[in-house]
Amino acid sequence: KSPHYNTLHPYMESFFKSTLHLLTETGKEPRLQKFVLSALSKYIPYFSSFPRSSKPLLKACVKLWSAPLDTSQDYQMVRLQAFLRIRQLAITQPFPFIEECLKTTYLSYAQRSKFGTASNVTTVLPTLTFMGNCIVELYTLDYASAY
């Protein structure tokens, strides 16, 4: 711990809360979401000091990752950036958090995949395949938690 930690702690907490608010309130603006998610990559390791902010960030990222099956190129980049932040959270946060990541992403994937029907298979299948590959990658991070 740095001697300046107590001074910086409120500012860091405010930054994380503001970033989370911006991420959840951007609505249908994929370029802004992509920017916020990619800029957040440098700060994810610092979330371990703020366990109350880690779980809402996970939920926001999972929501963006499993959003309604928008197939636009911009939103696919948002989906990718959201998954990368989920993976980064799973790696950098203390142990029980990876189990929360695995559970949340799997339930979200299962919920999203039940809407795939034969009539929309050409638009839904690539997104569901991508999400399935993401799930596999997360589960290979820690075999003990995956079991």
C-alpha cells in the first residue's frame, strides 16, 4: 500500500462509480460503450481494492456481452470488449470472484440461447457461437472452479 492510498481512495472510488454509471447509461451508443470498455482495461486490476464495485461492473459487462442479438459491426466490438473485461476481472480479482464470473456468464448465455430458432438461425448463430467460445475460454481459466 502506498502512503497516499487513503488520499486517493475516494477519488478512485468516485472514478469507478462514474465509469460504471457511464457504462450502464449509454444506451444504444456502441462507439461510446466500446471506448469506455477499452479504456477501462488499464484500471481493472485496481478493482480488487473495491469489491463493492467489482460485482456491478461484472453485471454491466455481462449485460453488454449478452445484449439482444444485435449483429451490427459496432455492437460486435462492444460484445468483444465486454468479454475481455469479464475475462480480465476473472483473472485479476481474488478467488471466489471467478466463480461468480463463470456462473453469471453461463446463465446469461443460456438465457440468450433459448431465443435462437430455426427462422433466425442465420443472424443468431454467429453471435451464439461467439458467446459459446467465450464461455469455453472462461471455463479454461480455472479448472477447479469450472468443475
